[in-house]
Amino acid sequence: MSKYRRTRINDEVTRVMAEAIRTVKDPRVANAIITITKAEVSGDLKFAKIYFSVFGNENESVKEIKTGLYSAAGYLRSYIARELNLRLTPELSFEHDKGMEHGADIMRLLKKIETTEEGHTEEVAEDE
């Protein structure tokens, strides 16, 4: 399969999963703020890895949310089959995407460096 086609399929699966996640009735999923960051569908369209991030929750609740997503996988898969016209509907696996947390940590470190440099420049200005 061409790279362009797989990229389009990945984008469509991401879009449909973002819609489908809002209709899940499992309280582990429904009560959390979940964002689908991306989807990677295998070349033969049999498997899809769904990356998600959770806003404002600890690691313990991420495990609960992941369990809730796996319990709703059949429903989510049927939703994808209904919305997308694919020859095969991929089996879903879920991975917690830590990219947003990592970015927040980097921003926190940069702000810490920035405030340290501001304090240092004031000291230099006083000496002159």
C-alpha cells in the first residue's frame, strides 16, 4: 500500500476514533478528558494502534482508562466499520501518548531557566 494512502487511512481512523470516544458509555472513559493523538494502521489493515492522551489524571487512572478502552474496543471497532469503508476493520490496541506530558515538562524547565537567567542579568546590571 502506498504511503499516501496509509497516511489518509491513519488520519481518518484518528478522526473517527475521536468521534467514537465521545459516545462510549463506560464510566472509566466517559468521565475522563481523552484526546486521540494519532492512529497507526498496519499495512495489511488488520491492526491499528491508537495513541491517546489524558488531561489532568495520574498514572493510576491512565491504567483504568486503558482498561475501559479495551473493554469498549468491540464497540469502537464497529463504529469505525460503520463510518469508514475499509475492506477490513482493524483490531484496536491502545497506547498512552506521553508527548503532551513531556512537552509540559520541557516548558516548565525552560521557564525555570528563563527565571534563573533574569535573576542573573539583574545581578550583572547592578555590578556595572
